[in-house]
Amino acid sequence: MRASRATWLGAAAIGLAVALGACTAPESETTPSEAATVRVMQFNVEYGGTLVDFDSVPAAVDAAGADVVALQEAYGNSCDVADALGWAYCDRRTQTISRYPLVTPDDPESPAVLVAVEPGQVFGVVNVHLPSAPYGPNRAAAGATEAELIAGEKGRLKALEPALNAADSLRGDGIPVVLIGDFNAPSHLDWVAETKGLRDHVTDVQWPVSTAVEAAGLVDAYRQVHPDPVADQGLTWPASRPKVGTYNPGPDGKPADRIDMTFVSDGIAVEDSSIVGEEGSPDTEVVVAPWPTDHRAVVSQLNVSLAESGPYIAPATTLIERGTAAEVNVYGLPAPSAVLATPAGQDAPALTEDVDGWGTVSLSTRDLPVGRLALLAVDAEGDDVASGQLWISKPGASPTLNVGKGAYNVGEPIDVAWSDAPGNKWDWLGVYKRGSDPNVAYYKLWTYTGATIVGSASFDAKAKGGAWPLPPGKYDMVLLEDDSYDELARAPFAIQP
């Protein structure tokens, strides 16, 4: 229904959840590139992973032996999964969790995140979830031609562009990258002459999404290990999870296909790639019961030639309550000697803490003001090493939402602002009839918050969702969490004749 868009803004960036350990580096020290073996997992958990058994989600990650997990349909539960695993590193804005530190770019809408396997030594992850409709295998089963199937992928190709741009930018900086996600489209490597008729709907089709990724210089990890699509179909959807309500795609015989994929760039060698899923599936190599989602997961063991990240300063979480200690991690050459925290709009830092080179410093937020803090790491000479930011909220504060006026004229732009939002990848705003339940009623208009904690938007003739202008009546602006219908805040307004 809603799709991401963003670009990487550089390696000297803020991070969400980074802890690099207490080590120091003299100014003359360099950080040579290293190789590391990392297990990366693709996992669509279906409606936050709570439909069947949430505990099976971290159990699946644990059984797969994953180090980094790209989640889809997390519905605000990204950090809950990380917590259940005992992992400290969770990036809400890309739905990526990791046992290793994560470093994120300045742009909250970027689909990219860096994984710091060693201090200052990283690779990139770009997590995508492309639109689900129109679903090609369904259309193929209904008799669509190859030309019609290819034409139906235009929307997904457009949604893929920011991810390819982010991957290209990382590679341009010499950083190996993993492009991973629920692509909601088959692979051209699976629909070939040899597989025609293997599944009733399969014929020879050059699917545009996978061909575009391949043309960008990325390699399909699963097909690197399992090159024969007849012997190893690797089907990921639908999985036969326990029945939930009336939706049970596995036993209902939906057209099965491999739509959850991992692609890697130069500098990454694929050592293994396996399907994680339910018992009884011929494609499942790692079995978890009960299986919690309608997608099977894919875990790939990668040998990664790590690249230098550049300097960074990274709070363990971007939004904390005042009075809570903020764990902030720093890396740079020359090694940082202090971290400064300066409230937005002020010139002088409100807090200065010494840090002994690379490592972690704990900032007391007890006397800091609510709002955005600019973080700065400086070296022994007082020169800047890296910059970032941290948001402070009042203790117990909930997300707030405000519209500009109580009443608007027909066709007048509707302005809205929010604060203390969780900053999830797919947090969004919906316009509903006054008093409507988002779990039941349909929205009139909608837009994403851009994964921002504090921000604003305007609904006008470019608004998505329904017809503009809104007719006269009473409405609510509703802030909802991470592509779900879980309400975070609400503000009333009216349209007057």
C-alpha cells in the first residue's frame, strides 16, 4: 500500500544502537580492511509476528544462526524482536536488527544502514519491501502473457529505484552491500525454459525486478549456492503456518514462488544460503515450529570484505526519556577524546563528557532540555571528528499530533505536525471520518511520516489515498505505527463549506 524512498547521505552519520567496546587508537593508527563471515537473514514476519506465536520469531532467528536480520511487516516490533534475542542493535527506520553495531545515515528515510562488524569496519544493508499488487504469479495463473506480466511490474520497478540508488551510492564509496527483502516478484532465474510447467503458473519470463537488480551488478545469493531452479526451487511464499482466521494461503493453494531474496555486491562471497520455515515443506532446511508467518525466511552465510566507514557518533537509541542515561558510541581517526551535547538553537554545549578513544560514553540527560540534541565528537585538539543527533522526550511522553486549525475550507491544504513519534520505517498519517476505528474504517487520505520523530506534513491536491478535496464534514487526523492500524495519536478537524 505504501512504499519507501530515500538515499544514503554519507558515512559520517548518526547511528541507532551502536556499541563498539572500549578500545583506543592513536592518531597515527590506520584501520586496514578485514574479512568477516556474517549470516544475514531475510524475514517477513507478517503483521508484527504476533498472529501465530511471537516467540517463534526470535526462535527462528536463533535457529538460523543469523547475525543480521532484515525484517518486513515488523509493525513496530523490530526492537521487540531484537530484545527477545538479547541484541542491543535495532534500527527502526529500516526494520533491521543485528548482533553487531548499526550506523545509520542522516536521512531518516534512507533504506540503507551500515553494519559495523569491527570498529570502523562495515558493510551496507539495504532492506526493501516492494508493493504486493499486482502479484505476478496470480496473474500468470490466470493466463496473463509474458508481456502483460512484465508491464504489471512498473510500480515495483519504481519502488525499487531508491534501494538501487542507495546500493549504488554505497558501492561508489567502496562499501560492499547486501540488497535484501520481500520483493513480491519472482526471479527471472526461476522462470526459465527448464522450469516451464514445474509449477502450473510458471513459464519463461524475464521478470523486470530481478533483472534490474542483476543489471545493477548484484548477485542472487540463493542461486549462487543453488543454481538449478528445478532441483532447488527455494519457494518462500506462501508458507503453511498454522491457520489464522480466514486467511491461510499455504493450504489454500496460492501460486507458490521465491519472492524473498538476498543480493550481494562485489566484495561479498556467498558461502551458503538456506530456507528457514515450517516442518513438512520440501524447501525448508531449518525447521521451526510453530512457524509464525506466511513467508519462509532465507539465511545466507556471507564472507564480507569489510570497508572503512569513516567517523561516526552513534547513540544507542535516537529517542530517550529525559533522566535516562544515553549510551553513545564513537569512532574516528584521530580517536575522539570528548562528546559534546548541544540543544537545538543554542551555541554552547549543555553537556561535555570525555571518551577515551573508540568506545562508549554514558550521557546523563537529567538536566538536558526536551527536544533535539546535536552530538559532536571532538579530538584532543578540539577538532570535529563526527556529528549526530539525539532526541529527548518528557518522561512518560506519548506521541502527539496537531492540525493547524480546527476547521478548513473545502480545498484548503490541511497542515499537521507530530512529535515523539517512534521513528519506524512506515509510521504514517491517515485522515478518517470523525471517531472512526482504523482497524475497521477505511482512510480518506494518507502519507508517511518519513520515519521522523518530529515532523510536519500538508495534505493537498497531491495527497494519496482518495479524492481531493475532502467534502464538508468532521474528520480525525490519526498517527499510526509502522504500516499497521495501531493508533498512536489523534487530532480532530473539520471541513466547512
